[in-house]
Amino acid sequence: MTGVLRDPRRGDVPRTPARRGGAPNLGPRAAAGNRAALLEAAREVFGSVGTGAPLSAVAKRAGVGQGSLYRHFPDRLDLVVAVFEEQVVAVEELAATPGVELPDLLGLVTRHAVDSVGFVDLVRSGVPDGRVVAQGERVAVALGTRLAGAIAAGEVPAGTTPDDLLLAVAMVAGGLSQAGEADRVRKATRSWELLGIEVRIPPAPRTA
């Protein structure tokens, strides 16, 4: 029940009960912050140990309860797809950049695989889920925008299709699954050479 404080200067002032713990209710702002923290934590955890990591480890890294995790991401695949949406968008944005060629696009996809065990898991999984399939199709479309020019330049064999490129990405990613972090770029580069496909792997992004 709301009490009343008596202030001789202002009359009766309603007393608002304090929230337990003294923390303000941030409402939607807190939800957005929790979601962002979960995505960042999942990116780190999946990148280190793969998408099979315990979700409790993600929640702990994010500093939120598992209940909050499941409110935002009802199942593991929801979280996995959300984490790697950023990489898919990066490939699409690069494909839309004037002057970019297929080796640049394949290089960016390879960089994602080099940097994240989780990305390798996703590429290799072959999960028949519409969300994962849709992401793969978007990457294939992005690669396809530069395929004709790459064939004409002799950078990939004649007759190569976007689906062939996705298969090649999965093959290269599979070769990285057992490689140490320091050796992944060398192995990825050699794998593409053996496939007869030119790639330009960009440098690792700088960390703060």
C-alpha cells in the first residue's frame, strides 16, 4: 500500500515504494541491452569452442540469467542464426561494393571461418532448417554477383555455379575444424589453391 510523506512546505506527498534491490526498471532498454550482451557473448563463446557450447556459458559470459537468454532466443539455432547474421550481412555489403571481385568475397567468407569455430560448424552442419538455408542462399546470391567475371578472368573453372562455391567453402571450412588458430590462414589458403580457386583473405579485424 502506498504511504504518505508529510512535507511541511509542500503538503502531502505520495510515497512510492522502492524497488527491491534499489535497481530502476529500465523496461525495453534493459531487454535491448540484454539481447546485445547475449549476442556478443555468444559470438565469443561460439567463436572459441563452437556452436555446441553450453548455453549456460553464453548467459554467464553475458551476465544475465538463462531465463533472459531463452526469452530472446527460444532455442539454440535462434541464437546461432542471430550471431552469424552479421557475417552474412557483411558478405552482402561487400558484394554491393563497386570494384569488388569474387576472390574478395571468398576471402571474407574464409576470414569468418578462420576467426570462428562456430562459423565452421554452421557452414558444415547442413542443418535442414529454413533459417540456416536462407542464410546460405543469401551468401550464394552474393557470390553469384561476381561469378561471371571470375570465370572470364580464369579465377574459377568454367561452369562453376554459386552452389559449387558454397560446397567449396564447406570443404575448406571442414579442413579448418582441426587446425590450430595460428595455422588456419595457411591451411585455408592452401585448400583454395588445391581447388584451383583464387581468394584474397583480408587481415584479421583489430580488437580493442
